[in-house]
Amino acid sequence: MERAEIYVRNLERALGTLKVLDDRAREVVELAEAYLRDSKYYLSRGDVFTSVAAASYAEGLLDALRLLGYADFVWSRPSEIEKNYKKVLIAGTFELLHPGHISYMEQAWRLGRVVAVVSRDTNAAKIKGRSISVPAENRARVVSSIYYVHKARIGYEDDMLRVVEEERPDVVLLGANQPFDERSLAEKFRRRGIEAQILRAEPYECDLCSTTRIINKILETFCEGSRRV
């Protein structure tokens, strides 16, 4: 699985550097991008063989375009990708998934292999100040099905850093709006012997990029007169 992920990442990087030199190449580039999407889909389903096959089709198309002088791009060496391949830990409630969550996961995926920690119901309720509508087991099951997430697990109730000690990530990526102070968290890591780099995700804005907004929108649409959360 890991080798297939590196193969897909290499293809994605190549497409990211691609420059079209002849307009006749655009349709073929779109086809290569479609094969990449197929490859990522099959990889998310655990079908490594079909994923690599789809990526190979895309690779062949790109190589043909470069050979004809219709496009230019850069292939990365697998060893270069492996060298920078890190374990990245993200965390959240993930109660009702929305585009902000997907952006968070994608940003983490671009840094390496993603482990998503789903907060327990009791902890999430304390943070949000209300009961949680979707149990942790269900939330973890949904998060684990997202392509960008390699593994999802439920956190601990009494010690939020215990899961970090167990996973030993290279990077902890904080959500854009999560109320953690990086310096304070880094000091806690130091005291516990955790050497992970702490980064913060870029924000993603949309009208319903909030579970609370989604719930209130549902109440407004279907339950006239209901109290907002």
C-alpha cells in the first residue's frame, strides 16, 4: 500500500509541475487527471493493483506528451518522496463532515500518511458545550473511509497526549480554528518526550464549514421554531 501511495503522489506532483506547450495536449492532460482520480479512488478502496494500473495509464500519457514536445513536467525520484514521507496526526470531533474537514485532511495528506484522532463523546461535549449527535465509533468509521486518511482512531478521555505518544507522528497538524497555542503545546510535547513538529492548517471558508451552522441550517429548514444550538 505504501509503495502505491508513493507512486500516486509522484504522479500528482508531476501534474502539479506540468506546463502545456501545445493546446492539443489539453484534452490528453484532462484524461491523465481523470486516471489519477481513478487511481486515488481505487487506492482508497484498498485495490492497489487497479490503482497502480490507472496511474500507469496516466504516466504513459504524460510521457508521450513530453516526448512529442506538447508538455513539460518533472518526475520526482521515489527515494525523494520516501525521504519526505512522514506520519501526520490530525484531530477533531468530525461530527458532521463538511468541506473544511476535507481541506484539513487533504492538507495533512500532502505532508504524509495521515492518522486522524476522533474525540470521544464526553470530550467533544465539553469542548462544544452541547451533546454530540453522532457517536465516536460512527464518526471514526466515516473518517476512516476518506481517501486522505490512512487510519482513524478514537482518542483517550483523560489524556489527550497519550495518543500522540503512542502514534509518534513526525507532524501534528492543528486545525485552522482549533483553540491550541502552539508554544504551550510544544512545551507539553517537550515534557513528554514528543518530538513532533507542530503546524497549523490553512483555513477553508464556506457558508456551511461548521457543524453548528449545518445543524442550525437543518433546524431552520425543517424545524421551524426550534431553538438554535
